[in-house]
Amino acid sequence: MKRTLLFILFLLIIIPVVIYSFFKRTDAPILHGEIDLNLAYKDDLKLDIYEPTKDVFTKRPVLIYYHGGAWVGGNKITVNNNRFHEAFNILRENGYAIISPEYTLASFKISPFPNCIADAFDVISWVEKNASTYNFDLDNIGVIGESAGGHLALMTAYASIEKFTESNNVTLNYVVGIYPPSDLNKLYVDLKGIRNRIKVSTAGMPNSMQAYFDINQYLFGFDSEKDAEKANEFAKQYSPTSYINKEIPNTLIIHGNEDRIVPISQSIELKEKMDSMNINCEFHILDGVDHAFMNATNQQKEQTQKWIIDFVSEQYVD
């Protein structure tokens, strides 16, 4: 019993130390300035506000960050990871407020759609409703997200809010998508190899257990292979490419050309569609880089921070 208690005590001490060491090493935003944690914005969903570390403007421009995690996992605390920390730190020094929200995630046989998209819109509406309390600048709001969060960022920028929620929202100035899924139907086809490998690796399990490893049962909430027509319509409804129009805000896309989770073809086709409509889209390709910036060089990581900082700063409306 004493050993168990000592082990638990050890974990209670060592885990916070490890987390703090990681944040310290990566100069995480959570270590700087004022942070408002776990503010409820709807039902049981919360958001964090990383306030500006310097008050540069009369009102605070806002950048909303949607975390990644394949719509199944992830956490709002990942705003502190070492992929974007420098950009967020500098933007806060430049007077920006960074908001990182939770959103609905998938569970077995329960798709996150359309709730996660409605949540992403509702965060923007929360910003509008609380603008006077936090001195938010409603004329300068942008969204950014990576992977699944990049998909949500694009959806809030491109799709009509009335389609997904009854909330009101302000106009977004810009959107930043980091290796974002933009066409869910093509993504589903591209990931067929991964799904097949999962099936092979779980073949020895009982059928009831195998189902829990089937991504279809999480993202679609049904067996997409048995109802292809329904799956195609589902994917179209929740794909940013379905909503591209000349009214969408300026867009920045960053994607590695060796991405094995969200193929770069997703962003190339998005860019081509926008070019065909003469819509402003800044597109940067990271050579040799996999998903989540795996294999990225220090120079590529630094360049990514600069692309984000420069793009966001250029969108400011005086």
C-alpha cells in the first residue's frame, strides 16, 4: 500500500514537472501574459483566451485556433505545441488575442458532424457577444487550424452560418489552414490504404471489437462502404470545397508535400479551384515534410512561423 501511494505521489510530482519542462523548452504561449482558462461558450464546451502581452491597439484583434486530432481527439491546450508557438507569441506581443476552443469530437457510431462545425461558428458568435467585456475588435477576426482544425477553420470562413447553427456571427477577415482536409470524399478514398491496414491488424479480434477500430463508425457514424451514395452526399455537405465563392476571405494554406494523412492534393485542388475563380489564396508547400510538420527542418519551421505572422498582420483593417 505504501509503495502504491509513493508511486502515485511520484506521478503527481513528475507529470507536472515534465509538462512544465516541455512548455518551457518550447516557449509555450501559456507561460506568457494573462490567460483566461475554461470559459464556457456553449453547453459543456469551453475555450481559453490568451490575452495580448502588449496592448498595441485600441481594441484587440482576435485569432481563433481550432486544434487538430482527426475530429476524434485533440485538445485546446495544443495551442501551446511547438509548431506555432512563436507565431502566437509574437502576435500576442503585437496586440492580438488568441482564442483556443474545444469542439464536439466523434465517438463510436456518433459522427462529430455537423456539431463540430456549429461549435466552430458558435465560438465566433461568443466573441461577438463578449466583445465589450474583453475589448475584442469585431472588425479584425480571423481563424486558424491544423488538420481537422484546419478543416473547421475553412468551413467557418467559406460556409453559410445558417446552414449549421442559429447563432449570429461577424465577418471573418481571413483564414489560415495548415494541412487542412478540404474535400472529405477524396480524403476518404486516399485513406483507404490506412483503413485496410487497420483491418488487417485487427483481423484476429472478434467482430464486435473490430468495429471499434473502424474510422467509418466515428466520422460517418455509419458504414460508408455499405451506403456509398449517402457517404458521398455526407462528404460533400461537410467539405470546404463545396462552399467556395467569391465572398470568402483571404486564405493562407500551408502543407507538406509528403503528408501521408492529409495528402497535399487536398490543398493543391483547393488552390486551383480558388485560382479559377480569381480568389486570393496564398499557398506554401513544405518540401519533404509529412503531417504535423514531421521531418521539417528548423529553417522550414521558422519560415512557417513567419508566413503566419506576416499573413495575419497584413490582414489587419485599420
